[in-house]
Amino acid sequence: MRKMKGLSLLLICLLFLITACSGGGAKQAETPPATPAPSTETAAETPKEEPAEPEAEPVDLGGRVIKVAAWWDLKPAGTTAGEKARLEKIAEIEKKYNCKIEFVNVPFEEYMNKFTTSVLAGEPFADIVQLEYKSALPAIMKGQILPISEFTTDKNNINNDADLQTKYPSIGGGEYGFDNPTSIGLGLHYNRDLFKKNGLPDLQELYAKGEWNWDKFMELAKQATKDTNNDGKTDVWGFSGWAIDAVKHFTAANGGKIVDDSNGKEGLSDPKTLEAAEFVNRLYNVEKVVKVKSGNKTNWEETNTFKDGDVAMFTAAEWMLGDITFEVGVVPIPAGPQGSAETTYANTAASAKFIAKGVKDPAIVYQIYEETFDIPPTEEYPGQDYLESIYTNQEDIDMIREHIAGTGVITVDEAYTDYPTGAFIEDIIVNNQSVTATAEKYKQQAQAAVDKMGK
């Protein structure tokens, strides 16, 4: 019995010891629990990391020469940090693809003939060509230019960030043109020296207050036009320019188009065009506030008349300002009664890069060209170096970037053979014919010219 009691006592002590060692309380909290293995269901739901797709080996072009053409030299000059970086990138790309990138400079007067004859022969003279929209449109209608979708993929920068190359406005019903992102546009410039001398309000201040419109433009043009030396002759004028361009610009600023290539309609008889033509006619022939240096209102050379320094306001591209001797300012061309801030000028010289039908491996050509711009940015915004080389006032640069760039209406009436824009404006501005009657006179010819291209 004693033995059993002793054994029982031993078992009880052993049981107590085991319970104490495995019991709850503070000691359990101090011991971190083991991480449970995931169940089969949980493991199945956890996605496995896919292996990175190996980068494709660059295509070896075997020393092929890729030509990029324009009517000026497109090769980076190497004078700015950005140009130097791109030259280095071009050298890197040439090595990567075993190719040579050549920039071809063809005189403007020879350019389109060279393009057309080489494309018709099935051997485009360059792989990438700069073309004005009015020259590109006929080629597009004839199937001589490839749409962007045929030589880019969803991986190309142009279809994503578009900070290396960007799609330019549609033409011929599709996207064909591409080029560098830009911050420029054509505005109405004014001679700040003349404005200050004559006590006229600054146009940028008027624009900021929402007072810049056709009525204010006419008012200031009349105030600026005067005989300052009392010899009986006007020696300071309110405006100057090429009458044909002036009608196109004011039509765009009134929300109209001289011709609409998107729907194949002539625009001479559009009420917005008629209103613009009436306004320009008033400038020339009623209020007589326009300086005509050559004596011919429709002479293209009148685009440079403002350089004499005796004109208050004028339409001009920024590249035309290089040799002036006075301070300028810039604002958008004022909006007409039917216009808006969305469209402020006629982009009559719009151009971009295109790839012609017949170019070998166009996707590779485009990829290489796009990659040559993949360099660390050296400007705060596209075109900074260029704009700062033209304008000395930051206010003018800001005005262009924020209110003018991207507001051009691409105008391609010159693309249509026999389109009578010149005759229409000549009859109104030079021959003093009724605007409405003149539009009716040329409406049928204009539509026939549009229809002819579509056949």
C-alpha cells in the first residue's frame, strides 16, 4: 500500500511539473507563436512572380544608312547641352543598330519634286521626310504616305508618354505626321516702343482683363495710325501684313476654315469666313489703317513691312523677328464674334515628319529615330532654348506657351489645285467687290477643287 501511495505521489508530482511547463499566462505571451504554413488554398491564391521578359536583341542593319530629310539642316549643331547630348545619343544608336544616320538638306524649291519622283519610282530619297501639310495632303490621298499606326506599336513612346515624339494633328482623315513636342505658335506681335510712345494700353494687360477682341483691335489700330510730323501724310500705321494671310488668320480666330479637309467642304462661303473677310476689308479700305509698302495689298513681301518700325501691330512667326530694332510683345490674334481661345491663328506653314510608302522596314526606322531623342532633358519645357533666343521678356514666352501654342488651325487650301483663295481675296481687298457676292462667285470653283483631289 505504501508503495502504491508513493508511486501515486510521484505521478502527481510529475503531472504537476508537466502542467506548469506547458501552462498559459505571461510566459506564453513572451514566446512568439510559430508562423503557420499556408494552407493549400492560400498558396494557390498567391500569384507567382513572372520572370522578366528578356530584352530583344537590337536589329543589326548591316551598316544601312537611314536618311532624314528637310529643306534645312536637321543635324544637331552641338551648341547647346541638349544638342550635344543628342549627338552622343545618335552615335550610341548607330553603334547599337550597326547603322548610319544621315541628315539630308534639299533646297525648298527642289524638295517636293525630289520626294514625288522618288516615291513614284518606289525608292523614297529619304526614310523620314519633313513635309508641309499642304504638300503632304495630296500624297496622303494618293496612298504615298504611311499612317503612324503602320510603323509604331503600343510600346513606342509616341503612343505612351509622347515626350520624345508626338503625333501631329490629323490630316486626310488620319494620323500621319509626327515630330518633337513643341511650345511655339503664331501670334499678333506689337511694337512696344510705339505703344509706349503713343500712350496705348499694353495688349497683354488687355488680354488678361478679357478685353482683347476685334473691336479693341480696330480701335487701337485707328489710334495708332497718324501723321506725326504734320506733313499731310500718314507715317505710323496700326497694322501691316499680307492680305491673304490676314484673311486666313482672322477666319481661324473667328472659328472658321478657308477649306475643311476633314469633311471635304469649301469654306469661302462659310459665314465665319465672310465675317473675317469683311473685317480685313474694313482695315484696308474703310479705316485705312494698314501700311502697304509695296503698293500691292496682296504682295507676299508685305509680311516683312513691320520691320520698318512704323507699324503698331502685325502677324508674324517668331523666326521673322531676328533683325528688328525695337522691343516687341505678343498676344493671340483677337477672337472674332464667333471665335474662341481654342483657335487663334491659321497655321498655313504647318509641317511634320512623315514616312513614305516604299521605305524598307519603316517600324525599325521609326524606332531608331525615336530613340535618338531618348536623352536626359536639358530644358524645363520643349523649345525653351529656342524661345529664349528669340524673346527677352518672360511674359512673351509665357503668353506663347500658355495661350498661343496648340491653337493653330492647319490651313491647307494651297493643297488643292485651282482653289481660288487668292482670287477671292484679290477681288475683295484690291477690287473692292462685295464679300458676299465674291464668295458666291468662287464657291463652285472652290468645291470643285476639293472634290477633284478626292477622285
